[in-house]
Amino acid sequence: MAYSGQEAKDECRIAMDALKQSPLFNCRCKRAMKKEKNCLRIYWSIYQSLQGNDLLEESPYEAVNNRLSDIFRLAPIVSGEPAVTRENNCLNAAKACNLNDTCKKYRSAYISPCTSRVSIAEVCNKRKCHKALRQFFDKVPPKHSYGMLFCSCPLVDQLACTERRRQTIVPVCSYEDKEKPNCLSLQVSCKTNYICRSRLADFFSSCQPEPRSVSGCLKENYADCLLAYSGLIGTVMTPNYLKSSSISVSPWCDCSASGNNKEECDKFVNFFKDNACLRHSIQAFGNGTDVNVWQPRPPVHTTASTSTPSHKARERAQSPMDEQTHINEISTAEEANLYPICANLQNLSPCNLIMLQR
């Protein structure tokens, strides 16, 4: 039997409510797990119609609860001004990687595909390069991978040292391209891939800045922000340092052809370029500063904590009502927000209903 019209919408809402009461509704994935892409596919099939603003999409990954001091301590990381240090920590990090079997193995694995020219027109096979880079940051211990990515440089050797840091992710192949795409177009491209969309959502969630926070981060966790940032490397949204002497970063894109969406595009780019949480996280890496040892301030109300459709849906799931009463009381506007997947539904077969309930 197939349902149609309002009956289909009602059946769809019932199926969505049933889903919200199941363990699937709160499921999360582990980064670099064996079947990560399959897990993320399931996650987004559940949440893709419940998310709100792109910058507020929830991370599909389980919380890690790392502390920076558990990862590594180096000399102070570069700040807004060049770091005052006598040692070339980027060179030291590269040497340390070569002395570690795991780091050396995965570094060699990405250097080859990221530097081998495919043809006169193609610098390398970008797909293979990105895959190898993701494996490097997923498999190599942070004390080695972060050491190369967030290293500080001596004043006497700023140019060569900072360029080595930029080249850690082989920008000619993995970062740059023939032309810079529009950043919003790049974001759309990223969202067509489960891994890229998930890593980007994790970055937005874990590196959300908050000016009234002591740390500069809404979630008060530098380690989570650095993990999320490194997770973007090896996707079409791969970020890199913009200038050798600063820690301002950005994906390979610009907002020159944004038209009426210029403001939205600038907001997206500035989340990378001018993000106090990310900047403080990179600066804190060298001295192992842990945010969770500080006394938290009273809760701060920001746009980042505004309820999105997914938040509202979860609140409703925590206080379940009788399904038929629930359906009758939902207004048209509320229906569109809470059940967007059902709003424009014309017909629903039993198979569709079963898929929603799984």
C-alpha cells in the first residue's frame, strides 16, 4: 500500500519520531575508523534534513577529550609576531618524523603521489595525494604530525623555516590549483563528499570562536580544534598558511565572484583567516596549555548556541508526546522546520517508511 498527500506526510512524521527514539538518533562515528565513510553515510542520511545553518552543523564524530599536554610540548609556537626561538623546530620535527617508523612510513606514502607529475597539465594525482595525506594525519601520532604542521621558527631563519612548514602538506598539489574557485562553490563541492562534509562540520563545531571566553573558543578545548583542523587536510577544503610569517590560514578559494552572497562568503572565509579559537589553539600547542584547567565563566549565549532544527528535534525527542496529538498540534511552519524531509512529500511507499525507521 502506498500513501499519498497529507497521509504520506503524517506517516513520514511518525517514522521520524520513531527514529528519534532509537539509538540511531544519537549515533556518532570515530575518525579514521575502519568503515568511517559508511558510518558517515548513515549519519548524514539521518541528519541531512535536520541541520540548520552550515556553520552550525553538528560534528558527526565522537568526542575525544584530548589535552594538549598529553600530546606534545615544543618550544613556543609562532604567535602574531615571529616567535623568539633559537631552534628550527620545523626542521627538528621533520628529523623526529624520520626517526619514527610510523611517521616515516606515512610521510613517504604521501610524498610520492603528491610530488609525482602525471602529465604536463597535471602536477600530480590529487585524489591519491589527498587520500595519502588523510592517512598521514589519521595514522601518525599527533606529537609527530602536529610537530610538523604547527612548528615554530627562529628569527634568523624565518623564510626557509616557515616555507618548510607551508610545504608540509605539499601545497603545489594538495592545496593550490590552476584557478581559485569561489569559496561557497568549494563548500558545496565539499558537502557532496561524506568525509569532507564531516571534517568541515567537525571544524566548525570544534573551532567555534567566542570572544568572551578565556580561551577564545566556545568549547574551551584547544586539542579538539587542532584535531578538527588537521582533519581537513586531504580534502577539497584543505587549508594552508597564507603567508610564511603568520598563522593565518585559508582553503584555496576566494570570494571575488560571490555576487549577492559576498557577505556569506566572507563569513565562511573569515572562519579560517580570522578565527581566534584556531589561532589560540595553534599558539597553545607549543607549551601544552590546557583549557580545561581554567575556571569556566558563566554560560555565554551566542549565535553558535542558537537552536537549529536538529537541536529542536532532539529537545522534542527527549520529551515525547502522544504521536497523533503531536501531529495534530504541529503548525505548518513548525512542520517545515522539524520535518523538512516530510514537508514536500507527495507519496510514501512502505519501503520508504521502513528506510526512514532504520
